[in-house]
Amino acid sequence: MVYDMILPAIPFIGGYLLTYSLYRLKLIRKAVHINIWNLIIGLAFLISAGAGFVLLLIMEFNVKLPISPELLYWHVELGITLALVTVFHFHTYWKSAKTMLVAAKRRRSEA
Amino acid sequence: MKKKIKSTLSREKLVPDLSREKISSTLSKENLSSVLTKIPMKQKIFAALSTIPFIALGSMSTSCATTCPYGMVNDPYPGQCPRYMDVGGDGFCDFSQTTPTTTTDTSTTDPSTSDTTTSTDDTTTSTTTDQGQGNGANAEVTPDQSTDTNTTTLPDDPGSDYGSLNGEGTNYYVLPVTLIIIGGYLFTYYLFKKGILKRNKHKRIWNLLLTVGYLGTGITGVILTFMVNLGIRTALNQSITFWHVEMAILMVVGTFIHLHINWKPFKNIFRVLFGFKFNSRRDPTKAKGTSK
């Protein structure tokens, strides 16, 4: 089984660039842009993690299902999407992410 | 002399008068219930939940499989998952085969003897079954397997290849890791509620752990995808899969914790995009000191 890595990423990269440009052009509110991508990351997480959890249960309890290979395929594809949307999430919340990585006091002293 | 000492001690009240009535009255139901009611409900819940990590540590268990969980057929070495087992030594996972191949040496010249030898040392395990049939069954063995079809060689020091799998390569510590993370969150949440830990630090700790979970799962996942796509099969596959699963547990539990910490922005998704209205009236006593 070969997994597509580029194809599932393209619509999401395009979609993010689209909503980001719409927000920058003030055609949509920032809240709409952020919440669209929060919803997408939530859905990607639910499907990918859900499929992963089902696969784990299948393996732990030794249940053989006919959909196992398909489940594995969609787990991987949605996992790639999730990884990509996580990067967008970091971009959206970059200020908070910086606070997380570098302590506020240290940043203030550096400034 | 003894009586004298006893009377002196009791006079000086050095030895408390521990009569049966006094003990039973101290430990009476009314006294205990009054002490228990003095403890706040939240503290009781946290005390009960703080035992989770200990329950988790005690609940680590093993399980065994008989068929391929991924439904694969003839999965070659080192296999798709850590359950890879090749008792027959044919180079394919036994679970992925409908009837696993067992190798039996039948080419011995002495038909009268029948002996079974099992030898084990630090690096290899070999099992030889000699039934002394002498019917030339080895003639059907493919050239790849002709070197020694009777010997099943396990990887050197399995423990190092499977991470912390105790050499078995079959365990995912789902429940223990989950409970330990939840226990950790409840602990930091308790510290935050008590004012020992600042809100920012509490958030920062769990954001960092979530990032570690996402990075670990993402990196190992991408490596595994590349390995599957390019057909790379190494002994590391199983340990990468193991760490992928363990990091995914941190990621999943961490995401739910992240949702709990950022509950208001989470509700905003539905309010902004779908126009859902949530009841904004809150109990003023509950509003005090929340992390949301």
C-alpha cells in the first residue's frame, strides 16, 4: 500500500492561503478565519485519532475486521492533514506559541 | 516496683488512658462522619483521583494475538507491527499466514532415532526437531531459506530494538500512560486552584507536553509513511511504531486537556461559525478561579 503525501496536503494549503488572504483583505473577520481552521484541525484530529484508536483496539484485542486496511489508509492520510493543519495552528497562535517556548520574563529582558 | 512506675506515669499523664470505651468513642461513626464532612468535596474528589497513577502502574498487562490485526497477508520481516512473529523461520509473519510454516528437519540418515533439541543463549534461539523420516522434504526449500531452515534467529537483544517493551514487542501502555497523564493534569490543576502554580505556568506545561506529543507522533508517523512508501524494512520499524503509539496517547489526552483549558475559544468555534448560543449565565461561585 502506497500513501499519498502531497495530494491530500494541496487542498489544505490552498484553503489556508485563501482564508488568510480573505482575512488580510478584510473580506472576512479574523475570528472566522481562525475558527474555520480550529474546526478543521478538530475534525482531522477526531478522524485520525479515532481511526488510530480503533486500530489499536483491533490489535490489542485481536479483532479482525474487513475494513482494517482502509482504516489504516485513512488514519495515515488524515494524520498527514493533521500534521499540516497543526503547522497552521502554530502560525495562527504564534504569539502564544512564542510565550510557550520562551518565557515571558526572558523575552522582556531580551527586548 | 512495677506498680510504682505505673502509678507515677499515670499521675504525670505520660501514658494516656487508652481504655476500650475511649477508643471506640473517638472512632465512633459520628466523629468520623463529622471529620469527613469537614473536608471539602473537591478535595475528596482530587484525593480519590490522585490514586489514578498508582492504579495505572498496577494495571500493565499483556495480550496475545492469533491473526494479523491489519488483515495483511504474508507480511515479510520485520513486519508491519510489533507483533511480528516467525516461529517457522520462513521470513513471513506467522499471524499474516493462514497456516504458518513450521520447519522440520526430515533429512537425517538415521531413521531409527527421534530427538528434539532446544538450545538457548544470549543472542540466538534455535529449535530443531528431528523426526528421522528421511523423505527428502528439504528438496522443496527455496534457495533463500536453504542455509538453515531449522533455525529461527531473533534480533540481538530484543529489548533495545523495541524500546521499553520488555523484549516482547507486543505491549502498548495505553491505559497506564493515559491515567498517568490525567493524574498529572489533575495534580497541576489542583496546584493552580490552590494558587501554588500560576495560570500561565499551568497552561505552559500542558501546551509544551501537547507540542511534544504532536511533534513525536508527527515525526514518527512521517518516518513510518516514508518507510512504507519506499519499502524500507528495518528492525527499527517496530520501535518507531511503538513510540508513535505512545506519543499519540500523549497527543490525544493532551488535546482533550487543551480543550479543557481553552474551553471558551472552543465554544466560540460553534458560536462564530454556526451561530450557536450558549448560556452565558454562570454560577458566581463557580466562576472564581477557573482556568477556562
